[in-house]
Amino acid sequence: MTELAIQRLTTDDLERLVVLESCQPHPGSRRQLEAALNDEDSCVLGAEVAGELVGHAVVVRLPFEAELQAILVVPAMRRRGLAAALLEAVLEQGRQWRSERVLLEVRAGNASAIRLYRRAGFSEDGRRRGYYPPLEDRADANREDAILMSRRP
């Protein structure tokens, strides 16, 4: 794989970010992405390979903590360590902000993300029962729990 570069994105990257988001079933809106890029308490990190934006993470500064709000790697580039590299950059941002902890939540059924977070030292703090709507539009589909996780940066 060509060398990975992770850097903070700016409003100049909005179009590339919108295209990247479109690779998932429920992408963030253009307005949401632009707001994150413009928020002084948010940091949008981009992962580039060969000059192409292939992943991103959004982390927000809270009074004492940082919260990972989103992390995404395009399907064709998954299982190559990009999400782990983005997560390490999120932790570094938490250190720079002097956050006491980095928080996140993840769908209980997202086993690959849960493995990633556990390998990175995150532990489960609790659950929000029935937090996420079903991924499928089926009458028998149930809402899914959110697992709350954290670690020191």
C-alpha cells in the first residue's frame, strides 16, 4: 500500500468529504460535514492514500473529554490498518486537548469496530438499550443497543 497520510481536514476538503460519506448507507449530510469542519471544538481527520481521501474521523472536544463521533474507511480500503491509524490520530488529538478520556459509542452488532476499539484499549462503560434504529426496513427488525466505550488518550 502507498504511504498513508493523516491530516486535519478544512473547508477546502468539503467536496471530497461529501464524496467519501456517500459510500455508506446513511451518509452524513453536507450541512453536518460543513458544520464539523467549521466548529472550533471539532477536528475532522482525513486519511489519504496516493492523494485520495479514503477515510475520516470526527472528534469533538467536550469540557473534560473528547468524543469520537464518526469514523469511516471506504470499503475497498478496509482491513489494512487505516481505521486503527485514524483512531490513534483521534487519541493524539485528545492528548493535545488534554482530555481526561476519549468516549465513543458503537452499534452492538458492529463486531469489527468493537474489536478495533478493544485492541486500542477501549473498555465498555455501559449500554443504551434499543438506541439505534434497525439497519433494514423490515417489520420484524429490532432496534439495536449502543455500546458506550472509553479510554484515556
